[in-house]
Amino acid sequence: MIVVKKVVLGILLYLLFMLVLFPARLALGLAPLPKDVSVEGVSGSLWQGEASSVAFQGRQVDQVRWSLSPWALLLGSANLDLQVGHRRSAVTANGNLSLSMSGVGAHNFKVSAPHDFLIGNRRLPFGAEVRGNLELYLANFKQGSPWCEQLTGKLNIQGAGLKNQFGEYDLGNMGFGLGCTEGRILLKADEKDNQLGLVGTLELQADNKLLVKAKIRETDFQNEDMKKALAFLGRKDAEGYYPLEYQGKIPGL
């Protein structure tokens, strides 16, 4: 009986070590990846590893490193510490991601990416061209219906600009607070966080619908094309703000 217990214990320990040291490359080979996703230079284990590059939908990120907690899996969730890129990479990310039956979550998660990485080959309305570098910080995020159950964070756009058939507009640096209200993602603009005199909210609703309730005024930062365009928004109020309102599908989707 003692011999049998030792054999069983030995087998369990062997399986445990095999699981802990399970090669990431082998795990990737067993995973059903989508056709437009490719992963190169995989090393390390399933629990702590690295990929030299990950490509998807015509986009690529480099130096993807991860650490996966096995203890969280025992509780029915995947808890992943992720780091993407280095100081000179165009796209960087780091922070904690979680996946469970209730959805995706994030904690202290930061992403920085240029506009062309985000837009890809998508054509924008009116032949518009945009520029800028997006920096997203999720202090806390929990997936819900239609979008979120919990969300706090910040969205910054550095060197934003827009060019279309009506003119060229330098939008400067812009910042938005992030929140969640009844499952909808809320972006809040304050004049102290932008150079455009922009105040108000943008709400991402179900079915990719957008609700914008904001106002904007002339500032010294705006160029002449921008100031002329404001007149098409409607009549300005007593404080000099023009209405900036929209309700409908997200343009370009």
C-alpha cells in the first residue's frame, strides 16, 4: 500500500512539473489560431514566456512577454501580466489582463500606439486623414453589457490632427476621462485637457452607436480652417460655445 502511494505521488509530481514547464511553443502549436494571426520566435513556458513578434490583420507588435498565474486557473479565470514592446517600439503595452466566464478585465493596463496601427486599412468618411498617437490607461475595467460593468481610466491623444476635403485641422493634445454608465462607455472632455475649448461627453452605446453631447468655442490655438468650420455647427451661445452634437452609428463602421 505504501509503495502504491509513492508511485501515485511520483506520477502526480511528474505531471505537475510537466505542466509547470509545458513549452509555450508546443502550446501554441496546439492552439487553434485564426488564419490572420501569426506568432514568431516563441520561447519559455506556457506560464512565463516570450514571442519575438505577433502579427494580426496586417498589424504587428514586437517583444510580447507574458506571465500567467496557474493559481488563478484553479479558480476558473486566467490572470495574465502582459508586456509588449520596448522604449523605442511604436506600439507598447503593459499591465494585468484577466479572462473569466464573466468576460475580460484589466487593471493598471497601459497601451500606446500610433494612429495608423489603430486605423489599419480602414477608409474614413469624406476621405479624411488623421494623425496622432493614442495613449490608453485602464485603471480598472470589467466587461459588461453592452460594453462595461466597471471602467475608470484616461485616454490621451498626442499631436492629433485631421485633414479632409473641407480643410486641415490641427487638434493638438487631447485628454478624456473614462467611465462606465449603465453598461455604456463614457468619455468626458474638459477644457483643461485640450487646446480646442472642447467640453462635453461622448457615449459609446450598444450596436456601435454613438451619442455626442458637447460644445466647443474659438481659441487662439485653432487655425483659420478650424474657426471657419465652427460656424457650420450652429449658433453659438452667450458664452461663445458652438453646439457639437451627434447621435447615430460610429462614422466609418
